[in-house]
Amino acid sequence: MSLKKYREKRDFKTTTEPDGRPGGSSMAPKKKSSLIYVVQKHRATSLHYDFRLEYNGVLLSWAVPKGPSLDPAVKRLAMHVEDHPLDYTNFEGVIPEGEYGGGTVMVWDNGTWTPESEDVEKALKAGDLKFNLQGKKLRGSWVLVRTRGFGGGSKESWLLIKHRDEFASTEDIAAEQPLSVLSGRLLADIARDGGGDVAKAATGDPAVDAAKKNAGKIDDARKTKTAVTSRSAAKPAKVKAKRISRKK
Ligand code: MN
């Protein structure tokens, strides 16, 4: 595992992504025994979720176009991509257009993970890694299974699948929990704050939230109890509360 590919793809004079070299704004794990888990929602050329597991000093990374599903019947394509530095864990912001991955990045979920496969090295080679997530949104038992492209240099296809346990659900978690676990922001908020392409970022946010972004109209709608108000009321209370508290 190395960060060679990660560094080759990026110009650290232009992007604010970490270069992964010692002395960076390291977010080292507090306990050596716990391994970092993070999912970054990334509106680049297309929307995807970067699923990352700390292992051997780097973040093993898979790009999941549709994002994780809590439904064990749903298998989500996960393209194996280059290892990322541990510093990347807290990266949320704008990657300049024209740079590799240009667009907006949100820390969609984070926490720790525990291998369920006995030997992680062996499991990765075999293309069948079982693990448990202790995240804020994703929890319980999961598996990553490789489907093709064994051992090659090019991207390998894996599938990310939820195992059956008490955390399995048919809830569309990507749609129903669209906010950053770091900042409570939507992609459009992050783009705006970071001087990025707000309209492009907003295409990665759920439609209802995108509509709610028009603060003036929403405030009027709440007062006059129009159709928009009833749509807002249909949102989960947690999300709604966060959105309102951010209005000040
Ligand atoms: Mn990405």
C-alpha cells in the first residue's frame, strides 16, 4: 500500500487536499487499536460516495456511484481506487475544477471499523472482506466482494453489501440523511462556502432540500402554509431541525 498513485494524480499547489506527508494536519486515531472509517460524498464529474477503511497507515478506498444501501438485497458497485492518506479523513471542501476529482466533497459519515475477516491481508487478496462499521449513519456487518479485475493495476469492481442484522433496513439512507456529519451542511452549502460551483454541487443534494435552499421562499411558505410547508413537514425531524438551526 502506498500513496504514490494518490500523489501523482494531484497538484498540491492547487488543491487543498492533504498531500499525506508527515507533518500535515494529521488526524491520527486517538486509540491505535481503532481503525478509521469514513464515507465522503463527492460531486465530481459524476456523483459518488468514497468509502474508505484505514488499513496499514492508509485509507483503502472504493468509489460507490449510488452510495451504500442498508438493504441486504441491494448490491452496490464499488470501484477500487487509489489509497488515500489518513489526513483525508476530515477533508470537506472544494477541489478546484480542472484538478483530479474537481468538485465538492462532503464527509457524509465517519467512525471506526472492525474487521470480521480473520486476516485482512488475505481477505483483500481473496476479494472478500467482511467487517463491522461503527459510524454515525452506517452500522453493523457489511462485506466488500470483488467481482472482476483480479490483481491488475486498473480499477477493480467490487460490490458493497449489507449483511442481515439489526441495522439492516429498507430506508434509503443516502436520500434521507444527506447532510455532512462534520458540519451539517449540504453539498451546495459546502460549495458556496468554498467558492465552488454551487449549481453543480446542488445536483448531488436531494431535490426537496435543493428546493428548500431558497431561504426567502421557504420562510414565506412556512408562514403561509403552502404546499412547500407540507413537503418540509414530510422531512425527518432531525434533518429539519438542523436546517432550521442553520438559518440564523
Ligand atoms: Mn471521489
